[in-house]
Amino acid sequence: MNSPLSLIFFALFAAVLVWMYLAIRRNWMSPAFIIGAGLSGTIITMLLMSVSQGNEILHGVVNGVVIGTVFSLATFGIATFFSKREGKTA
């Protein structure tokens, strides 16, 4: 990481993923809202992190969309899986 600002954006990215996981596991809101807000948050934070490192805006957009989407969907899938498994007995 080239600047302290990119570290802040990375911390925000991680915070969005933690919020998504907890919101799904605890049923704080509807899953559609959680995935929408989570996708938006991770895409924006990854875009800002990439641009703060000196990359061009197009590079930041591609990184934000790809990395933000992959991590958000993975977090959503993992949280949903464990939420459904939680109710079953072994």
C-alpha cells in the first residue's frame, strides 16, 4: 500500500464485509438490502483504494467491480450457509 489513505479504504472494505456477515447471520435487515448495500460499499471502497494508490480511474473501476463483487458474494454465501446449518442438528 502506497499511502495511509489506501489503508483506511482497506479497513472500510473489511468493515463492510464484517457488517454484511453479521447482518445476514443476525437477520438485521432483508437479504436483498444487505447484498445491495454490501455490494455498493465494497465496490466503492475498492475503487477508492485503487485510485488512492495512484492507479487510473478505469483500473480502479475494474478492480472495484471485480474484487468487490467476488468478496461480497462470497461473504453472503458463507453467512447464508452457516445461518441455514445453524438450525439443523448434527
